Amino acid sequence: MAVGVFDLFSVGIGPSSSHTVGPMRAGAVFAAELRDSGVLDSVAALRVDLYGSLAATGKGHGTFTAVLLGLEGFEPEKILPDEVEERLASIADTGKLNLAGGVLLDYALEDMILHPLTVLPRHTNGMKFAVSDAEGNVLREATFFSVGGGFIVRDGEEDAAREELEESKKELPLPFRTAAELLGRCASKGLGISDIMFINERASRSEEEIRDGLLHIWSVMEACVETSLKREGVLPGGLKVRRRAPDWLERLLKEDKDRNDPKYWQEWVNLIALAVNEENATGGRVVTAPTNGAAGIIPAVLYYALNYAPGMDKATQADRDDVVVKFLLAAGAVGVLYKEQASISGAEVGCQGEVGSASSMAAAGLAEVMGGTPGQVENAAEIAMEHNLGLTCDPIGGLVQIPCIERNAIAAAKAINAAKMALWGDGTHRVSLDEVIVTMRETGKDMSHKYKETAMGGLAVNVVEC
């Protein structure tokens, strides 16, 4: 199917969409195939091979445990944090994996075979699953790639997937692949960017389903913040990073008692971004937006839109809901451009593909709900990405904590500034969004693998972990 807003914004668990959500999804697909093919009862042994970035930083990113949960049949959209803890504790205590929910196998984390220096041709985030019977005969095997944002691709089916994608686009009323095409659609129909995206979404969902679905996405984002603000102490993983969001909230409530003093807007935006990403680092429930590593940017900027955009002080709940829907649709339209022309995978193009694309999407969403023309919205997205070009992915210890958490807050502020700058212009500008997206893609190709989620360069090697 063509990439839609609900592909870019999906519910999952932290800390990483490409290293946690994608591998869990791949494991769940393989488990379902074992059940459906009728070979499950004959399985006596399981082999899991992880390659490239999945192997190099999988421990800190929760990849190994995510794969186990997926192979048990759990899906990232449905599993709850309490279930995660319960099942992982059971596997650790018993040494038994409940494959596809139907066959108990002797299998533990230590049984995974890691190939951190081996990158499969399709993508650095590669994984192979194979099961065999008691005589050692391979019953079924499959190779998957986690390509960012929780999206997975099966080896050998890339061409078929591309053909299916192209065919599905033909079913869209107003398809677009580039920003130029998107702006052309807006001009020919006299519509905004969010309107174009809404019309395309209606090809597969009713208007009510689209609206309710997007409001649900926002409610999960809000719940993520609320949960995070109740936690205290340090984040898991060994870096001993102290949670800051609860203390920041306490201070803000003292200084900005009514929560409406405009001089504190950036502090509130920082708080939301930090809270979401601290919850993500905990392995909590988050919304990929468009990835887990960048999950705090869009909710932080949407919070700004709902609380500081002109006229919101008098907005009704219906008005606020309209802002949420319009914001996420416009942001989703820009996200489609990155998926179509480049990548949102940190392991493929560095953090410019994660934080950069999220900042760009957020800037577009904010410009849209603040009354921007399609040209101004496109300009906002371009400005935000232009100033995230070359951003590396070098998390210390392979954990989505440093510099990831603060980076979300910085990128949220960039998005807001980009939208404001674009709205002070008339939509015309020298560098197009398409040119910046292509530049991001080419920069990612040229970037050393050390700076693409391998923990082999940058802060990951220059900062002592303990």
C-alpha cells in the first residue's frame, strides 16, 4: 500500500522504531507464517542471526528482546509495557521461548548469533530467522530488513513491494512523490497540503475513521507524556542518565502557575520533548513520529500549536481537535516525501533522517495550522531539514539517550522557528524541499558508517560510558 499518515504515526514501544519496533514486527510476521503454514508443531530448533547495526547496537536499543517478543507472536502496536516485562522475565527465568504462542523451545538472548561487522546488501538492519525439525532439516527461513520507522522489507520481495506500492498509488485520488507534485496538486485543486493528504487517506478509510484515528494518535502522545512525568530516578541501561522531566514540570508549575505565560513557551516545548523521549528510553509506549528516536518532536510542536498559536486561547475542544487532525495530516504529507525520496532510518542516513525529518514534518504541521499557504508550509519543512543536514547518529552505549533526548528538544525549537520564518515570507525561496531531501539522501550515502547507528564513532567512542 502507498505510505499513509497511519504508517508514519504508529503506536509501538521504545526505545527504537528501527531496532525495536521493526524487529518485533518481523518476528511476529515469521511467527504467523509458522502457524499458518502448518509447520509449527514440527519445530525443534530456532536460529536467529542479526547483522550490521542491529547486532552492533541491539543491546542498547532493545533489539534482542524485541525479536524474542515478536517470535512469540506479539505485535508492537498491541503489546503493553507490563506484558513486555512479564514475558521477558519468564524467558529469562525458564530459558524457554513460546514460539508463535504454540511451541516451547529452549532459547535465550545468548543464543542469538551476532554479525556486527557484516552488512547485508539491502540494508544495514538485517535479520535472518530459521527453524528446523528434530533431524535438523530446515522447515522455514526468512530474511527481513528494518528500514526505519518500524517499516520492514522482506529479502527477495523488494521489487514486488515496489510494484505493489506503485500500483496502490494509482488508486489514490491525488498521488504525489515529490514536493513539487504536492504543490502542483494544491494549486490545481485550490486546497491546502493537509486537504490533499486527507483526500488520499479517504481512499482506504472513512472520514470518521481518519479523524478518530489521528485523535487517538494524539491521545497516545499525551498519555506518553503523562506517564513519563510520573517516573523518577535514572533511565535504564547503565549510563545513569537522570530523568529531568518531572523536576522541570515542578519548576514550571511554580513559575508559570497558569500555564499560559508566553515567555515560557520554549520551556514547555522542551519539557514535552524530554518527557516523550525519556519514556521512549524506558521502553514505554510511544508513537513513532516518524521514528522512536525522534518521537518527541512532533508532540512537542503540536503542544505549542495547541497552546501558543494565535487564537488558541479561545478555541473550543472541537477547534483543538481540528488543529490536531490538520497538523498531523500536513506533517504526514511531508513524511511521505522523505519515505519516497530518501530515508527515515538513522542506520541508513544518520540522525538527519530521523530527527531531521521529524523536525521538517513538525514545521510543516505548525505552518499549516497557523494559516500558511502551501508554499509557506513547504518552505517551513525545507528550512527545518536544511539545518539538520549532516546530523550523525552516534548514541553513547547504543542507548537512545545521549544525545537523542536533548536533540529532540532542540529540533522541536528548530521546527517552530522554521515555521515562523516561513510564515514571515511569501512562500518563495531559493532552495526547494525536494532539493534538500535529495541532499539529505546523498549526504547519508557519503556519511561514514561510523556515524550511522553503529556506536563506532562520534560521542559513542569519545565519551566514557561509566
